[in-house]
Amino acid sequence: MKLKIILASTHIILAIIFYFIGSNNGKLDQIEVEKNYTIEELTENLKKKESEQIKELVSQDLVYASDRSYSYYKSEYINENYVKGYIKNNSSIVNAKDFVVKIDYFTKTNKFISSQTFDIYEYVKPKDSLSVKILLNLPENTETVDVSLTSIGVE
């Protein structure tokens, strides 16, 4: 009786061991296949992936601001309204370029007035940022401004 229990448990243990060895070999084969890629192929695959996901990889910190300054040329105070901030490329190898910034204007009661787009034809290298300042001509009754990055190109 004891011999049957020992043999049965030995078979179960051996089956478990062979199962794990077989599954590890499968994983090792997958790793070997992945190691067969050349650096150029890996770089090209990463570039393709980043190009497809560029909107997620580029961030912006653009905010509306207003300054009042005195113009000695015109001998009067001038209100200057602008959007200022940074566009940052968080990708590893893809250059971002040709940005479209959309600005929406709203009243005090949050009613939409109009929108305007601005094209920025600049390159931003990976892990770099671009300083941006866009002068605005505000529509009448503008109280708040919403800024968004609507289009990004890749090189």
C-alpha cells in the first residue's frame, strides 16, 4: 500500500516538474526569438510605435496670461493678451513637429464665443521642450480662454 502511494506521488511530482520544464523552454524560445532582432529593427519598431502614439507622448503647459504695460512710443497703456508656456516631447527617438494650438474663448457665463488655431512650425527633439508665446486679439466679452494642442506631426 505504501509503495503504491509513493509511486503515485512520485508520478505526480515528476509530471509537475516536466510541466514546468516544458513551459520554461517555451519561454526561453520566445526570449531567443526576441534576441534575434537587430538594433536597427528594434529602433525602427520603437520609432513606428512612438509615431503612432505621438499625441500621448507630447505634453503641453500653455496658459493664458495678460499684461498691462506702458508704451512710450504710443504714450499710453497697452493690454497684452497671450498664451505662454512649453510643449514637451517625451518620446525616446521621434522628433515632433508642426503643432496646431487651438484656443477657445468663453464669456463670464462660460458661453462659447469663438475659437482660433495657431500653427507652430518647429521641431522638438526627444526629451526636449519648446518655449511658446502666442499673442492674442481677444474677442469682445472674453473672460476665460481654453488652450489645447490639436495636431502634432512626426519626423
